[in-house]
Amino acid sequence: MFKALIVDDEIYAVMGIKSGVNWQDLQVSVVYEAYNMRDALQVFERTPIDIMICDIEMPKGTGIELLERVNDISPDTETIFLTAHSAFDFMKRAIQLDGFDYLLKPIEFDVLQATIAKALHSIKQERELRHIREHYKPYYELWRKKKSLITDKFWNDVFSGRIVCTPANVTDVLEEHELSGLQDAVFMPVLVSVESWLRELSTKDEEIMEYAIRKGASEMLLPAGNGDVIQTKQGCMSSLLLERRGRRGMPLMN
């Protein structure tokens, strides 16, 4: 569940937003009210706020000034600005401060509700990404230190044809790549591909997500540890299932 804060120096504007939005549908459990910047900051001192709906033009501190403070004390809060004037300077500063969106008064409640829903969806995505990052980070750091680039390079070379295994050379090739014992193995390759991420990720977050996919593919497709998951040079994952003789698959030797 989420917590929201409405900030406007006009009490009827606050009452209208509070009654005009279906907060239950948005999974917002508590809606706080503030009528100036000082009152709003006191709310932030008492409780975390997920989304702030804030008037820009207020006499005791503008919404822009409030957001500057909120970014310092609660950087995860998403802010939707309300304004009676489409002033370019205000909007430019709001964008610089990473405000989520702005709407012109008088407010259409269905538009406001849809905008709040988008902001909350963004918050959910960020929380999920943070959870994945925190959950996989220790494993990812260990994997970065210990992962074998030799295995990935070997299979990429096999797929591209740079390495050709034959009955005459397979033993030597596998020993050279520290993969002895696979001479008689048959593999079934399974391609796992992510065409695009739902949101733009930093390089480190993308690497963590790739690790999570690699680990998930290993757990789902190789529960007994019979095989390996490699990353191709095209960025895709290939899960190589080690098969017993007599079952359908791709022999290592051509």
C-alpha cells in the first residue's frame, strides 16, 4: 500500500482532490493534507510519502521550493504538480528537479487518477528493481570474481565454428579448455533472449539483471546441474542441457 500527500494553499482544492480520486483503486491507504510548505515538510518528518500532489503557486513557499527540499529528505517520492498557469520557467525547473508530471487546473479527476496510477507504477518498478539489486548483489559480486570466461569463450567458439571438435581432436580440445570428460556428451541448446528492458538501466543494473536471468535459467532448466548457462557474444543466454546418450540433442563432435 502507498501513502499520498496533497499540498495546496486552497482548502477546497485539497478537499476536492481527496474526494475526487478513488484512492482505494490506486492502493493508497493514507492521504495526508498540507496547506503550505512548512506543513508538508512536517508530514515528511512523521512518515514516508510515496506520492505528492502539489500546487506550484503557494504564498509560503512554492511547490518548486518544496520539491527541492523533498528531493533531499525523500528522494524516492514522486511529485505531480498542479498549476493554474502553464509558465515555462516553472515547468523547466520542475523537470530539472525530476518531477513526475504536471497538470493544469481545473483538474480533471480521471486524468489526475491516471497520472497518479502511472507514478505509482513507476514506484513499483523501482522497488522491484531495488529488490532484485539487493537480493542478487552478493551473489553477483561473487560471480564476477569467480565466473569462468574460458567456458563462455569455448562455447561461443564452438557455436561460431572457430573450434571444430572431431573424434580425433575432441579430447585435446576439451583438456585445453579444462572441460575434460565431455567427449561422449550430447547437449541440447536452449536460447534465452531478452529483446529489451522495460526501463533504461545503468550498466551495473543491467549486468545484475543478466546475472539474475542466468541464475534463473540454471535453476529452471538445469535443476540437476547437468549442463551450463553461457552468454553469447550477441548478449543472449544459451542454456546447454547435458543429455544422456540415446536422447535427442546436439553432439559436441561434428
